[in-house]
Amino acid sequence: MWIEFARLELPQSVKRKLLSHFSEPAEILAAKTSALESITESRWPHCKSLRQLVDWKGVQVDRLWASRPTRRIIGLSDEAYPPLLREIPDPPVVLYAQGDCSLMLSRGLAIVGSRNPTPIGRETAMNIAKVLAAEGHVIVSGLAAGIDAAAHMGALESYGSTIAVCASGLDIVYPRQHFGLARRISETGLLLSEYPPGTGVRRHHFPYRNRLISGMTLGTLVVEATRKSGSLITARHAADQGREVFAVPGSVYSPLSKGPHQLIKEGASLVASIADIQEELPVFGSLSVPTPTQRTTDRSRDTLLDAIDYIPTSVDQIIVRSGLTAAKVCSMLIGMEIAGKIRNCEGRYLRNLES
């Protein structure tokens, strides 16, 4: 009955009110409108039953869409519904999911930011996501260009888990150039939306969608954002929902630093290394049994660290000493710098004393 209830042409607030009085949507659809008027504090003189307000063509579309094995329509009272999301003031009555629905029961971190980041900002988001996903954390973002995409790709590159919360129906990928990324996420992670199939992108969908990104996680990290960026809406949703807010500082001369700096002024945790996130969210812990991928990543990281002296070492020297490819070394150096293991000294790298 959740499919029919999802296509019931009533405001979400009214649907939530009805669900607070009835245990199942079937009971609501079977009830006469006269019995519901006192609950919703409104009158429906033009219909005798709520079934008359169901978009039955939409129901057929949803049933066809949900007939595929990896697709589900999940109601607010279902066990598969994300428990953290259920706690927010205005949770979606219904979620459309494609992929691994078990990820919604895991605790994760939202990573959001500018659609037009600097190369450093993109690498920062990707490497933070890569490190945390490799430890077993679920990375949640919005499939947008820029920081969102970098966060998703970082999680995928470490063979970790990521959830993309979309601002349209799941049969419509936005932006279009992320069709391949969306497909990869649906195969190993999860695509999620509160909008039914066939729903296109609308401007107001994005700020409304952002409450789900923050609501599904214990914390939201902002990497590069102007003061008017939508990612600040996500961060403020997180604060209102009682979740942690993190921000990566940047140059005082960059407009993309103004958003994170404002959040830090408002009380967000400043992130100078990945350890700052892990300390604030102690529930995040490494998996007790590392996967083969994680063991390989750990060995490569140890090899790279051994190749770096406590005095500045050139990238070329590090590549020769470690035996790793140049691309892998450059990617891992950024991640290790974020993690606080090494420092960049005018293009050369040196180990921190505690590492």
C-alpha cells in the first residue's frame, strides 16, 4: 500500500499527520474522509474516500519501476527506513531506493561543497572520502558537480560505500554528465530520492533535498563553498537536526573559503586533518576484519610513508623509493597530508614527528 500512499495527492505534512494516527497506510486509504477531517483539521467534501485522491497512473509507473530486483519503495514505518532520517522533524513519507538498501542502516558522513571547486578542494573531498570509506564509513552526498561528485568517486575508488541523494526521480539523472557515476553508485552503493519516477529537477528540490543528506548522517562536512552555496543549507540543516558540522578552512582571499569560515564562526568543527572528524564522531571505527582491499591500501600507505624522510623529500625520490606509480603516489600524498601524517614544504614532503 505504500505505492498508493506515495501517490496520494496530499501535502507531505498531511500524510505525516495521518500516519501518526494510523499504523498502516492501508487503514488510511480505507477510511472515509469524514473520519479523517478531525485529524487533518480540513474538510474534503468532494470525495468519500482518500482512494479517490490517488494518482493511479503514477501508481502504475511506480509498480513498473519497482519491479526490478534492486529497486524498492520504502515507507516511513518500514524497518528498512533510515533510522537517523526518521528522527528529523520532516522525514519523507516514502523513499525510492535503487541499490544496496542496507547502507541506509549504517552511520555515515555527508560531504558537500561547491559545484565549481578548486583542484585542491576537489582532491581534499576525494581523499577524505577515500580514507573514511576505506575504513567502512558510508559517504553521503547529492550527485552534484564538483565536491559532491569528488566525494562519491573517492568512496568508489577505495571500494567503499556511498549514497547519492537525488533531487529528481531516480529514472532521471541530474546532471546528465553523471549518468556513468550514478550507474556505478547504483551497482555498489545506493541512489535515493523522495521523488517518484518521472519527476524532473526543480529549483526548490535542491534545498529541500539537502535535509535528507544531513538527516541520514551523524555529521556534515563542507569543503569549499561561497556564502550563498546550497551546501551551507545542508550544514545548517545538520545543526538544526542535532548533528555534527565540520568545515575545511581555506585561503582568506578565496570566495570559496567564505562559506566554511562562516560555519566555523557559527560553531562548526574546524577540520585540519581527518583525525578531527574521527575524534568528533567516535562511533566511527575501523572494520574489525579488514577486507583484502583495505589490507592492500594499508601496505601501500606504509610503503609510501617509509619512503619519506623527516627532512624534505622530492616527489621523484618518493616514487623511486616506494616503487609505486606516480599517479598513486601523488594521490596518496594528498590523503596522507590531510590525515596529518606528512607535511608539504615548498613542493617537497617530510614526515611529521609523531608518524
